[in-house]
Amino acid sequence: MKQAISSIWPIGGGKGGSGKSFLTGSLGILLARDGYRTLLIDIDFGAANLHTMIGLPHPEKSLSDFINKRVPSLEDTVVETPFPGLFLISGAMNNLDVANLAHEQKMKILRSISKLSYDFILLDLGAGTAFNTIDFFMISDTGVFVTTPEPTAIENIYRLIRSVYFRKIRQVLNVHNFRALAMEAEEQNPRATVTNPDLLLHIIKELDPEKGDILERELRAFEFSLVVNQCHRQDNPNIGPLICRIIQRHLTIKMKFLGNIAFDDRVHNAVCKKMPFLDLYPYTQTALDLREYGNRVAETKCGIRDSMVPARP
Amino acid sequence: MRHHTEQIHYELLEIPVDASPFEIRKAYQELFELYRDDSIAAYSFFSAAERMVIISALERAYLTLIDVAARRNYDDHLIERGLMEEGKRYQDRSKEPVPMYNLRRSPYAETMGPAIPSSVKKADTGDSPVATVFDKDILTGADLKKIRIEAGITLEQISLQSKFKIGLFQSLEEDRFELLPPLAYLKGILKSYANCIDIEADHVIQSYVRHMESGKGK
């Protein structure tokens, strides 16, 4: 098997119902049709439904088979979908304790994912900022945040982005043995904890410019993207760019705006019929937006960070 | 990137130090839109206190930079601290005339520069071996070629400088009279040729025409 480097795209959003699974499913179908071998992984443990979204009501295998060691490798849980070139690892069913994954199991899944060989691997993450969600953002340089133009969703997306950012800093600090430095920074200014990342970074840079630069460079290597889903006509189309601007100004990470996806009532119909929206209503504004968004994702193919995946102890 | 509480006014507004008042106002409006109280985009990102700090910093930056005298003082202060160069100060050019078109003609040749560098040009009608060739009454194509090569100039250079086709000069040097244009034009060509090598043009024309009339061509 050829060992290509897969582009891993975690897709997350703070609030439930903002369209993460819908976007993951549609994006997967688009990329597969463009000729990319694409794998969808449903990581919304305990509330998995991505298989239904792409018209596969009863996947015969799922991630829990791997967690419970019924199959030897993650590759064995991959099922084919009705779409050529599109594969799925379902997060479904039958195991009630999967929702609360132990740390070791999670690390095992992370390691296995980074070993898979596909053109694109899309991770459909659950809502909220549980470690089970955030840690899957650590696997890649990229990631898509999905929000809707409503204060509730925006509030949650900021919370999620901050948590991911916070986790990244923690990780970089651990990898480079910066713990002592971080403690010193905290001593100097009690507000400079990891919860206040820009201040922490600033004080670390003052204490030790060299290590501060390393930290800043590591953080700048990440490039996240933002999608504003369910944009109604009356909504301000500039909300997405404004959110990106705030994040770039106040957190040291790159945030790219991928686009607005128009709201459409018929998405509901498509989900109810268990058919892909793109096939049912190909000539709607929403389908147009989705295709554009798919093209942008396809343009920015990027590799995983080997150093960031914890090695087997 | 400096922490936002330590940024200078220009960094805070994300504008260059020589920004015009128009740019300053626009930058301030955009940022105010971003941070204002009912902005959806910034919702929940800042606490009320943080937002107040940021907005008041923006306001201070804007009010300083938009006022001519205050800006001058602030720039002085920055230059003193080495954060800005003296030459980068904003100068109001809005009242000065603005040239709309570039009326100065710049022909092609001027932009190209001369094809033959002046250092190569050397008159060799002195006592060099070429002088004896040059002083003859009749100048053949081969003679001209000899002089040209002695001067260290190629046909391409002559062609570039004189704008005549290179084939004409080749025919000239090879004495292929049937390929040369009528006499009136030929004189012009010979003149450019002579000027390029920096030898006396009249003499070249007369001698070469005499050579043609004597009918020694192929």
C-alpha cells in the first residue's frame, strides 16, 4: 500500500445543530467526486449520525469494534459508501460507554488515524469543548470551525477556538520542556495562565525571547478555517471575516475564512429523505456555496504533524 | 507581534506610519465596528472590562493621529524612541498639483540605451593597420568588414542601433549588390554603418559606391 500523507481536517463547532455533520458529509461527497480518496470518520461519540447523513442506515462495522479490539486495526472498520471513492468509519452504536473514551483509547485512535492513507480524512467532531473533541484538533495543522451567524453559536465557537488554542500551547510547552518557563511567567503575572494565551505568550517572550519565538512559530504553523453556515439573507455576510480578524488580532494563529453557506429549508427535506442535499437540490445557492467551499478545501491540501502525535510509550 | 496593550497607535490601527487622515479614519471605523458593544462578531470574546480597554485605546489612537499637532508630537516621541524613521513622517500632499499623465516622451531607443557601449567605440583612422585599408579609393565589403572587426563591433549591434535589418549589412559586406536597395537608400545604410564604427561616413559612401560601379560584385 502506498504511504501517502493524508490531509486530515477536523471539523468542529461549538454548538449542536450548526451543521457539522451536514458539512462533513457534503464535503466528503464533493471531494470524492473530484477524484480524491476521502475517508469520513464520525467522532461524535455517543451521538453519531454521519452514516445516516450519507444514506448508509446500517453500517456493519464501526469505531467501537476497534476500541473493543474486535478487529485488529482501524483500517478494518472502514466501510464503503454508495459514493465511489468515499469511505466511512462510523462512530455508531451499541456501545454505551464509548461516549466517555479513556485517554489511552483516544491516543490509540489518534495514532491509528495518522497512519491511514487517504487523500483527505475528514473528522466529524461533536459539539462542545470536551477533551475528546479538542484532542482531535491536535492531530493536524488545519481544522474547520463551523458556526452560524447567531450570538449563541458564536459564543460557543470562541469558547472552542480558545480551548483548542489553549491545548495547543500546553502541548508545545510540554514537547519543548517549557513548563518551568510557563510557571515563571505565571509567577510574574498571575493573570498569565494558559487561559489568557496572548498575555502568556507575551510574558514568555519577555523572559526568554528565543523560546518565545519557538512557541510563536509553532502556533503560527497552524492554519484554521472558519465556515459560517446557515446564513440567512438578512444576516451580515461580513461576520465571518470579522471573526477571523478578531482571532488574528488577539490569538497568535492564522484563521482563514472559507465562506458563507446559505440557509435553505430544503436541507431538512434532504436529511429526512436520507439523501445527499447536493444530489437532491443541485441548483440551489446552498449547493453552490458548498461546491465553492469544497474547492477551497481541495486547494489547501496539507500534511499532518508527525511530531505532534504522541509516540507510543 | 506586541501585546495589544503595548502597541503603538499605528500598530493598533493596523496602518502604516505614513497613513493619510482618510486611511486613519477608515481603519478606526472598521475596528470600532469590530469591537463595539453590540457587535455580533466579537460577542463573548471579551469581557466588558477588556472591551472598554480596547475601545478606549482605539479612541486615544484615533484622536491623536487625526489631530495634526498631536500627531506631530506623537511622531516626535516615536522617533526619539527609535520606533519610527524621520523620513516616514506623513506629509500632506493633497494641496499640491498631481501630474495626471506622464507627458515626457520616452522613445523606445531611450529606454533601451545605445546598443553599442561608448567604451567600445574607437576611431581607427590613425596609424593602425586598418588605416591603410581605409585610405584606399575603393572600399570593398571585405574591407569594411575588416575595419568593423578591428573596432570590435558586431553586426547585431549595428543592426540594433541603426534599426536596419541585419541582412542588409551582411549583403553589404559580402558585396551582394543584387540584394541591396537603390542608391538613395544605400547611402543611408552606409552612413549608419560608418557612424556605428565611428569612421568618416562621406568617404565610406563614396568609396563603396565607386567599388559598386566598377562592377566587381558577384
